[in-house]
Amino acid sequence: MTQSKTDPRVVRTRKLIMDSFIELSGKKEFKDITIKDITTEAMINRATFYYHFEDIYDLLEKALSEVLLVDLNYDFYQNDELDEGAFVRIFKAVTDFQKSLSARCHRGYEDTIARIIREQLEVIFYKMLLKQHEAEKDEALKITAVLLSWGIYGASVEWRREGQHRPPEEFIKFAFPYIQHGIKGRTGHSDES
């Protein structure tokens, strides 16, 4: 009898593997972690690991995605409006996530981490935009979500490059009036006669 991937035991084992990986990544560089290290830490066999993940890169991607989603508090953003407060909270979650990785992240994974951040932000922005603009064209909202996700990610890179002299909340608030004008500008038409 095969188990479904939603079976509580399967979900627990998958979480155990990811937690073991995160635990190990606090002690070693990602590039030095082996599947044997993970299976030993999680007290599982190799077959169990491969049932859940294709390889260590698949595990890296899924573990980081889930950690970021927890940081972003996805359920909260599904019910939130895309306003200044939401932008500030999302930006802070992204910068907190990046700071938490910096101590244990090897440079070779920066592209993977950047893609994970952008993909998760894109999903969140798209759902928020869809809720606020249900009558708008789906494709336009998807493109807007992509633009916002790359923009927030780029701003977080700039914030880190600047040396993090200002709190992330203060840093992103400078841009919000311009972002807001771009978002709200679509809903209010000019009074041209």
C-alpha cells in the first residue's frame, strides 16, 4: 500500500528532513552538506530521502521556499490589502530572511535564493492584486506581480549593499508614494472632458 504525499506521516517525515537540513546548514556550508549527513541527522534511510526529494538541490529549494513563506506569513497576506503597511511588512520579511541566511549561505546559491524570493513574492503579489482588482485582465496582474516581486527583491539587494544603515521599514517607505501612485493610478481615471 503506497502512502499519499498528504498522509500526515509523510508530511511529518518531509518536515523532519527539512528541519535536519536547516539544522545542518547552521553548522556547515550548504556545499559541504551531504545526503548522508541529512539521513543521519533525520534518522532515515536514503530511499526515504529520495521519496521526498529529487536531490540536495531540490531539498535546498523547497526548504528555503517554506522558510520564506513562514517569514512572509502567507495566510496573512492572502487577506491583506496591497497598501503601504503590506509593502513594509513584505520588505521586512524579505530582508529578515536574507539576514538569517547570510551566516550560513554559500555564494554559489545566491541565484537560487534570489529566484526563490522572487517566485514567492510573485505569488503573494498576484493573489493580493487579484483580490483588489478582480475585474482587471489576468495577464496584466501577472505582469504587475512580476514587476513588484523583482522590484522588492532589487530594493532588498540595494538595502544590503547600502550597508543596512536604515531599518528596512524606513528604507522602503521612501518609495511607497511612487509605488502607490502607479498602483492606484489604474483605478482612478482622469477628469478629461
